[in-house]
Amino acid sequence: MPMPMPMPLQGKTVVVSGVGAGLGHRIAAAAVRDGGNAVLGARTEANLVKCASEIDPDGRHTAHLATDITHEEQCEALAALAVARFGRIDAVVHVAALDSYFGGVESADFATWQSVLDVNLLGTLRMTRACLPALKERGGSVVIIGT
């Protein structure tokens, strides 16, 4: 008789920012596959609905909210959704990022740099800070995936 597979994330909740068709989707799927709950954030509602229905067809282990991490109140709303739905946050995984081409220093477009810094750096800070109270309750983790 085969041994049952361990469920390393059983009962744990992972908030994932930047859920689209790529890495964010795969991270959320892995969290659910390993017994956890995935709270999905992205700017595009359609991406969230598609991901949630693919990785958790019955909807028991996912929640999602359209979230632009350049807005503090939206980060706070995603963290609040995680706590309201699953009672905890054990990890936040930052996948949301802009990977625009910057160009050289001499021809740098400051508006592009500003947008990238607002998402990749400050957005990561906003989302981490929104999740921090719940993370501190159990000694959770923060994972930052940079581009």
C-alpha cells in the first residue's frame, strides 16, 4: 500500500501578488496542490478568475481580489481577505513586477523608471506591510521574486 503524500502546506495560507498566466499562477497552484490556501492578487480580474478556477475548481482553497500593488488600500484589502477567509497568512510571495526595458543611463526614461520602482520596489513594500500583522502571528515568510 503506497504511503500518502505529505501535505507540507496543510492549513497554511499563501498570498501571491502578480497572478497571471506565468510564475504567479504556478506558485498559487503549488500552494493548493500541497494542501494550502492561495489568496490571489493581480490587476486583471480575468486572470484571477481563470487561475482560481483552474487550480481550485470547487473554490474551497482560493480567494482572489483585483489588486494593484501601487495602491496601499488595495494591498490592505487583499491581506484582509486572506485573514477573513482563511484566518491567517503564513507567507506572502511577491511575483508582481514590471520588467520594462530601461535603456542606458544617458537615454533613461524617468517615467518608466518611476513606474518600475513604484511596482517592483514600493509595491513589494506595500504588500509586505499589509500582510505583516498576520505574518507576525505565526512567524510567516516573505518571498520576493525579482525581475
